[in-house]
Amino acid sequence: MRHAAAGPRPWTFYVFASFFALFVLFLYGPMTVIYILSFQGPTGGLTFPMTGFSLRWFHALVAAERVGDIGGSFSRSIVLAVIVAVLTVVLSVTAGLGFRRRFPGSGVVFYLAIASLIMPGLFVGLGIAVGFQLLGLDIDWYTSALGAQLTWTLPYGLLIMFAVLGRFNRAYEEAATDLGATPWQRLREVVLPILLPGIIGVALFGFTLSYDEFPRTVLTAGTRNTLPLEVWAMTTNVTSPALFAVGTVTTIVSFIAIGVALISIAVIQRRRTRSSGEPI
Amino acid sequence: MPAGTRNGEIRIVGVTKRFGDMAAVRDLTLTIPDKAYCCLLGPSGCGKTTILRMIAGHESPTTGEIRIGGEPVVGLSPVQRGTAMMFQSYALFPHRSVLDNVAFSLKLRGASKAERHRQARELLAKVRMERFADRLPAQLSGGQQQRVALARALITNPRVLLLDEPLSALDEYLRLRMRGELRRVQKELGITFIHVTHTQLEAIAVADLVVVMAQGAIEQAASAQEIFTAPRTAYVARFMGGQNVLSGTVERVADGHAIVVDEHGVSFSTAANGEEPVRGSRLVGSIRRDRISVSKAQGCATASGKVNSLLGEVHAIEYQGSYVKLTIERPSGEGFVANIIDEDFFRDPLDIGDSVLARWSARDVLILEGAADAGEASMDEAGGVLI
């Protein structure tokens, strides 16, 4: 898209364009290599050249061929990500609604909640693990690791809700009250439906942050790994392209999650703006 | 349902509303008769919206009492009050169709789908929006959204409808049309309307009762005609436009007329009805812009100092169709405006820079209450005067 009075590009354009090209190369280059190599021929190795094209390494994931507990860690990760997403949505939406009214100490509470975004995740996880040990509790993926991941996803969820609620016109709530809605009806019939696209965004963040969380989870998951921990273990002891196949599969899962979320937001937005019902 | 009576008379007694240290409304007392169309008029920040929201039940007074149809309503919900509010942004629910927006209140009360849609369609027909029943609010123009908002508010069958700047989001053409329509609907339904606005013309065009407000208090509450032709204070005179405000010291009292002279030697006289003005006291008066005659000054010396006249230079000439608005620069620097009927003006047209003599009659001078400079500052923010 050129501007009407298009003169020569300023030199800064070339600097930033080159930078962006590098960015794209660094981000997508290695990933693309991994996706391609995951289809390596049956006799091939971890690097090029491709000795053929096969689904052998995907098959290796399912048939537990000394590549670790991919199936188990994958299902644990999915279940954990769903639990984290649900808890993040419930807690950040209620907290976000609560923070709209300034209360004594609301600033302090807010900064306490947000501070975990800048705390080093590895030490948060370490602290939680030590804490569980002190209390004589077993660490496990659905207890200590769940808590550790929530220290990461909840502040994000809260910040997203602030952005979402910042654009929410309180007149909607007053109009509902004016028309006779009880507080509960107001929430269910007006507030939540209007906020729904933002809430889906919070859920998506909760899901994806949990799904590939490593630093907080590594010391809190106990003996049963989540997927990122399993993949990390594999990099040290698996020397076949099965490792790449894991990368391809997990990427596909992430894209599915994002796709579902974006499509549902788009559908909601479209229902609110496009012509629905009879043509006029 | 509004309890018992359908009486939409509103009594506000000694109401104060504070937000922190700031008093938005100060000890305000006002009665709005049943079935009246009342406009709360004032510049932004004068407390008019706060009053509306207190009547609606979206704010509670810090002190004081509000009665609707005789019943105290502070603490009651909007539905219990029998009020309905139309919001400035309309606040139509974006995820519901026009029909479901209007039917929303009935849905909350558990009406069957068929029944609530029937009633909603009836109201949509009343505001001529039945064709758009299946659309979403985002697919409507501003004027159409406003009609839907009106129908949605009316479905609760209120005895009082509260309108917060209902026309401010519309363009000029729609604003004129919709204000006529609001008045028509109000007459048809026979309920009390309270309409908040900062536009003088809007208020006097529709209202039975105009309440001019400044800084959380009422300056004057009266019929539109009275507000316009007989402002009580210098603030109202300036805010409504249509008047020139003069002030000065009472120099002498003769034949029941007080002669008032300002610091630039401009003098005016007025019938001293009621209590006799004291010599040396300050007096503020106003003269209607359309009761002033202007002629070319011939020989400044002769005219200068005459009572009920003023010498100055023409500063601006604005043709307004049926009259010409002539702004004369006074010695004090303040503008003095004369509205001259077009025929009279064009018989002997004036030009900018001409020296002119403006004259008026003592019986067109009104004595005002309050400080002479009241409202001078607020004129700019209120968007100037209207005529």
C-alpha cells in the first residue's frame, strides 16, 4: 500500500524491513525445519538430508518405542491446560469486575497480583516445591504444578480483563437494572454475553500459557511429566526424528486451540454486526 | 410495576449529592408536576445529570428526599419507582436484536416469548421501527437506535421517563425531528418526561417547565417563555441569550424610575416597582435584543449620556433570515447585541465599523437578581448564546 505522494522510501524503512525479515527467519525458519524433518524417512537422522518421506516417527510416538511417555504427558498437559484456562477465566473475570470499584487497598492488591509476572519462574516453582515439602504434601502436576501455573496465568488474565472492561460501558448495566434485572440477571443476560469475546481471549491465554509452561512446572510437577517437561527430557536422550514429530503434533494442537478461539470470537462479532434474520 | 398510583409528580426536597469533597447538587428543591415535560438545562458539570440519575435510582442523594407521586423513593429500585431511563449512549444491548432489546424487561419478569414479542412489536410500531425488529443495534443509524431505546424504556410502562441528553448524538436535522417526536410521544402517553440538555433552543422548544441550573443549584425554574423573556438572574439572561445585561449604580430615582449609570457613562432607567431602589446601590438589568432600535450616530456629543441609549461601533453583522443580529462593541468591551427585523435593517443597512446609537424603552428593562458577572465565564463552555 503506497501513499499517494510516494517519494523514495526513507532509509529507516530498509533498516526495519531487514530487521523484520530476520525476525521472521529466526521464528519460522527453525520451526519449519523441524516440521519438515518430522517427516524424515525411516532410516534418516536428526539432520538433513531427508532420506525419504514417512510417518514413521509419528507412529513411534503412539507405539511407546523408548521415546518416553508422550501419550501420557500429552493428555496430562491438555487436562491441566483446560483446568488452568477454566480457573483463569473464573478468577480473572470476577477479579476484573471487582476491581472496577476502587476499594481501600485496591492498588496494593493489584500490584501484589501483578508482581508475579516479573518474578523468575524457576524460583517460584522452587519455592512452591519446597513449601509443599515443608508441609509434607506430595508434589504433583494437578496440585503444585497447577498452583504454580496459576501464579503465571492469573495476572495475565487480570490484565486482559482490565483492557476488556476498560471498553465496557457501564450504562449497559444501569440499563439492565433500569429494566428490572436483578444483579444475577444483569450478569448473566447482559454483562457476560457482552464480554464473551474478551473472556474467550482470557481462556485462550490461560490454555496456551499452561500448555507450554516450563520454568514454574519443572520443579513442581513431581514424577509425572507434562508435555514440555517430557520433550525437554527427550532432547537429552532421544536421538531420532520422533522428537521433531512431537514438535509438529504439539504445534498443531496449539493452532487448533487458537483457531477455535479466534473463530468463535469472529462468529460472535459477526452476529453482532452483520445482517441477521430477514432481509430488509 | 409502579406501586399503586400512576401519579408522576416529582418532588425533590433539600437534596444534596456529594462525590467526595465535591458537591454536584447543593440543597436543591424542585417540584415537577405530573404529566409535565420538564427540561433540566445547564452547562456541563452543573449537576443536571446527577439529579436525573437520583430520580432514576442510579444514584442516591447524600441528604434530602425525593418523592414520586407522593411516595418517598430513595432506596427503591427503578422498577419500584415506576421510572425508566433513556441513556445518552442509548445502551442498547449489542448482542440482542431490536425486538429482544425492547422485550428484555418482560423477559426478566417471566413473560412468555409470544407475549413479550407481541408487546415489543406494538411499541416498535409506536416509534415506527417495526420493520427493524430483527436487526442488531449496530446495524441501525443513531436516530433509529434512539427510537429503539425509547421503545425499550417505555415497555416498563413508567409513570416518569428520564432522558439523559437524548438528542446529543444526532445530527442537526434528526435532532430537530426527534425533539418534536419526543414531545408527541409524551403528549400521547400522558406521563412525566424529564429531559436533560445543555442546548437552550432544545429546552425551550419542547418543555413545559425549564429548569436552568448552575453549579449544582437552580437559577430559575419556569415556563420556557418566562425563562426567555423574563430571566430572574443575570446568569439566566446570559445563558439563554436573547438579552443584554447591563449593570451600574443607582444615580437617582425620579417619577418612580430608577436611573442607573455604569462606569462608562451608559445609563438606563427602569420602573422601580416593588421596593424603592436605594441611591448608590448596584443594580443589574437586562434588555431584550429584539427591543432595541439602532441608528447611525450623528454627532456623538449630542447622543452621549442619554438615558436608555448606548453609543458604539458595529462589530459584527450576522444575517439570520428573519432578522439581522448586530453586535455593537460597548466602551467596556462587552458585546451588546441588537436583533433588527430584516426589513428595518435593509432599509438603511449598516456596515462593520459604523458608529451607531442603540436605544430602548424603559419598560423593556428588567431588573435582575444576583451578581452582574454571573454566567459570563460559563457562556463560552456552553457554546454561546442562541439568538
